[in-house]
Amino acid sequence: MAAPPSQIELVRRRPLDEAATNGNGNGHVKLPTIGGVVVDPDEVSAEVEAMGAEEAIAWAVETFRDKLAFAVSFQKTSSVIVDLAHRVDPGVRFFYLDTGLLFPETYETRDTLAERYGIEFERYVQDNPPGLIDRWEAGLWGDADECCGPRKVATMRRALDGVDCWVSGVRKLDSETRASTRRFGWDIRFDRWKLNPLADWDDKQIWKYIKDHHVPYNPLHDQGYPSIGCMPCTSIPGEDEDARAGRWAGTDRSECGING
């Protein structure tokens, strides 16, 4: 059972001249704060790291309140987080990015979760160029059909407007690029806090939770897809490859730019 958030004292005051900068190279310095108080990201991260997933979510809900938002990709980790968050507070905010090229099974999972938990997932989408879906359906998709920059990262910035902390399903074991993932920390990419409640969970834990709590999940996982994104850039990885090897296969890309 998660400890009541009111009993968790995490905020550590820090002098302004010692606070970390965002390192984004644009000359803008945004100091990490919680409740208007500048804090040491490493100290807060260390304390949240000691929490379990549900406890960390409960703390974030209590700490950030309406400034907290859960990003959902409708993969197995998202299903677990939706269930955990709904148990903590059914009124939390969930959103997703829609490139217009998600798998039909992904949209079906969205609808199933929405019905099961009574959630209205907020949809964020950037205007797609004419003929985008037609090109994919006609088998004409090529390297010039770029989605990640304009239709994911830019859209994510809009989705996070007014948000102090966002939640993702990123885990350490997803790939080598995510091996150092912390449960909580300052996200210099978007200049705000980020919570990864399942950072230390493995697949066995994920599937046990889904089974024990009868949580709906994306059926593509049963077809061999461990990681699911957009249709043009998602395939089934080889037996000896990591879970995200099927994302942007055949390229040197391993992330879309949102989580890495």
C-alpha cells in the first residue's frame, strides 16, 4: 500500500545560484521548482527512486495536482500506468499524440481503455500533409515522409503547455539508450519534471500486473510486437534483438525525440 502522499516530505530548498540549468543551448535558464520552490533535482529524484510505482504516482498526483499529465502510447506499459493512476485518482489527465498513422489495434486499445475506466483521452495532432495516409496505404512511404519532428515532438510541446510534470512508460530495459532512466527527474528536453513510474519493471512484472488486474492491452503484443509506434516505422524485431529494435528498423534512429 502506498504511503499517504501528505506524509512524504521531498522538497529541498536550494539557493538560486546553485540550481541546475536546462542545458538546452538557447540561453534560457529554467530553474527546477516544485510548488514555486527551487529544488535540487538529484535529491528529489533519489527519494522518488525509493518509492514503488503506485506510491510514486500518488506522490506526483498530490504534488503537482492539475499540473500533472499522463502521456499514453497504448502499449502494455501505458495500460498498467492507466490502471495504477486510475486507482490513485480517477480524475487525472491522460493524453496521446496521434500522427494519423497509428495501428488500428492501437485505436481499438484506446477505445477499450476509455470504456473500461471512463476516461476521455485528450488527442493532440498536428495537421498532416495532404495524402499522408494515402501514401502509406499505397506502399509509397519513403525516407522523406518524416513524422517524428513535426508531428510528434512539436505536438508534444503543445500537449505539455501548462504542465509541470508529465508521466511516461519508459523503462530501463527497453533499450541501451534508456538503461540510465530514472524514476523521476528534470527533463531538460521539455523544461519540466518527468515521472517514469515503471522505470525498473521488467516484462514479467508488466504481464503479471495485467493478468492479475485484468487490464486491457494492445493485441499487437500477442502478435510479436514488443514496442509499438506508427505503422511505417514499426516492425517485429529479431529473436536476439532488444524490444525497440523493431522501431525505425534499418536506420540509425532509436528514438523519436520525445524520450531520448
